[in-house]
Amino acid sequence: MIYEGKKKIWAEYQKEIPEDHYFYVRSCIRQSFFPASEATFLDITRNKLGKDIFETEHHTTCGGIAYHSDAIPQETAMTIIARQFALMKKYGYENYVCSCITSFGLYCETLETWREFPELQQKIAENLWKTCHLEFAKPKFLVHASDLIFKYRMQIAAKSKYKLVNKNTGEPLRVVEHIGCHYSKMFPSKGVGGAEYPYVLVGMIEAWGGQIVDYPERRHCCGFGFRQYFIKSNRGYSLANTHKKFESMEPFKPDMIITNCPGCPYFLDRWQYVIAETEGKTYGQDGHGIPVFTYEEVAGLVMGYDPWDLGLQTHQVSVEPLLDKIGIPYDPAKKYLGKNGKNLGQPEKPHCLK
Amino acid sequence: MIDFGFSVNPSSRINLDAADGEKFHRLAALEPDALKCMACGSCSASCSAAAFEDTSLRRALLSLQNGLSDDAAKLLSHCMLCGKCTMVCPRGINTRHLILSILKIYSL
């Protein structure tokens, strides 16, 4: 009886994720921040795992970045989203997977709004027809790309070349997981594990051999928050959020951070540089920072991709100490070479952060 | 060090374990009205001194409860004891007397 009750309660924290056949939409900012993450996602799912992930060049931003910055109203964002969904239907798909957490949150918000206000849905469908001559559709399943990697985590583990283990000590690496706020804090039922026990990244870390770091500010926002960052005078507030998280995780000596949001890895990575240059404080070992990764980058690392092909040279915090810890080989001479072999140019060294 | 034009905002975290609550307990024993305040802000809105200086009994009481007596001192330092706040308090608190007791107990 008690077991049945627990099962029922826990069912609310589960999420149905179809195995295959997805319409994929990219993020508008991730390709600048973490240039190889989305390409790695497509390569792993399509070529390594043999899944059907379709992408079209006709899709656009979801409008979330403008919506959350108060630049466009909700109905405009909804019409953009309706166009994305219509493209999915046009190409014969029912399952929708998006790369961005903010997009995911906005899609959930839009679908929920349409469910609650059918007359608004009707209006958006009319807007869509008037502007694009596309037929209105809604996805049968909406998932975030990290949900899919979570779903495939054991398949990835089976094909892995490396584990999240310190090769010298044999100990699992201490990994901080950071979930984007828009993943499940707005609509807990839409995320794996809900808002209270988000399991999406924890599942990956456990499957790939790492150990979770549970620290007091684990669920605190990274500080991006759009408006907090876009206006320079508010950036101290954005920075304070990241600072609070790092102060909280520091005593647990994490080896790395893994995230599933476009903004979080960017801010957790770049703000370490700003904190080092303004406060003189670094959080990793020997003056280094704590390297921050997207889940695709970590999946790529355990599967044996070349770190430079994963775009790890674009990170602010150097990743080499972690690669050495795991035992992943890399060629320092190729760090700043582009895909075509040409030198991309070397960034200036920070004063404090190694 | 680089000047980016912004820096880490100071934390507003309050450590109640580190705060000395003994004086507030003494205040509450002497002036039970200190616990009756519902922070409506009528006192601050009607305060003559607040028009010119950062003065607020409402915020001062909150600061005292959080152990921040220095902040409270600043917020009460320009009080002229005119008693207008007593007249507008919806909870009937003798705010003038309360302020005097705060100044006495906290030696402000």
C-alpha cells in the first residue's frame, strides 16, 4: 500500500520521452557561446546512436530572448512559436526537441496558455495563416535536448571511452550539476524529476561515473536572468548570484560543473574571470577556475571526441587540468587551430585566473 | 585588477545565529507594542523628518529584529519625537514612547 502510494507520487516527477523521430530546433545564442555543442548533439544522436533527428534551416529563434527582455509582447512570441510547430508538422514530425532551456520554458508556457485560453490559440492560428500561410499544429511530445541525452545516457555510457573518474586516484570526479531555471522551475511536471528533484543531469553524471556535489546553493539561479544582465548597472546583481553559488560550492572542491542551459554555462564560466579580476579570487586548484561544460560537451568527452573539436578552447576557464585528471589526450599545439587548420589567434591571458 | 564598471553586489544575507537578540527581547518585554507593528508604513509616510533624511520606524524595527542595530540607529537618528506617527498608527502603538525605549535600550 505504502509502496503503491509512493509510486503514485513519484509518477508525477516522471516524464515521457519518446525514443526516436524528433524535429530539432537550435538555440539562437548557444552557437556563439559553445560553438560545437549542438553539432555534437546531432553527431551523437544521428551518427553514433542512429536516431532520426531532423533539422531545417528555415526555423528561427523562439523569440524568448526578446520576450524575456520586454522587447516583444507574448502574442508575437507565440506566433513565432506557432511557426516553428507548423514547420515540424510540415516535415512530418510530432516530437519536438529544442536545444535551449529558455525556448523550452517558453514553449511550455505557450502550450499551457493555449490550453487555458483556446480563443488565444485561435487568434495565433489566424495570425500564423495570415503571415506565413502555414497550418497550425502542436507537438505531441515536447522535450529538451538534455532530456534526450538523459534518455540515451546508458547507450552513451556503453559506447564511452572515458569515465568521469580521476585516473590517478580511481575516485569518481566531484561534479556540480546546474539546471537552468526555465527547465522545470516554471512547469515542474515538464522536467525529469520536477523542480524539487531534477534528475536530468544527475542521471548523466551517475551513468558516466561521476559523483554529485550537493551544496547549499545548488538550486540557486546562475544570475543571467536577461534584464539583470543586459543593463550594465544591474550586472553587479547578476555577478552576485554566481559569486554566491561559487562561495557555496567551494568547500566541496568540485572538479567540474555540468549545465543544461545556454546562459548558465556562459555566466558560470565567464563570471569566474570577472570575479578573479575584481576580487582576486579563484575557485579551482592552484589558481585555476572550475571548468564549466554543457551536457553535450561532457557526452562528447566521455565518447572520446577531440576536446578542440568540442570547442573547449572557447571556454574562459581552462579545461586542460580536468582533461589531465580524466586522462583525455589533447594536443596543445592544435588548441587555437580552426576546423580548416588555420590559426584562430590566441586570446590574451587573464591576470589572476590561470 | 580591472574596472568593468560593475562589481559583485554586497550580499543582503542576514545571519540570525550571529545576531544578538537579547536587547530586542528586553525591548519587547518593556514595550510589547514592538511586536504589534504590522509594517504598514503609515508612520514612515507621515514622518516629517523622512521628507529630508532617511528616517523610518518601520524599517528600524525590522532591522532590530534582524540584529542590525547600527542600521536602526541611522534610521532613527533624525527623529524629532513630534509624535505624528503615533497619531496615524492603525495598531494604536505609542510610537513616540517606543522610539524612546529603543534609544534607551540600545544606547543609541
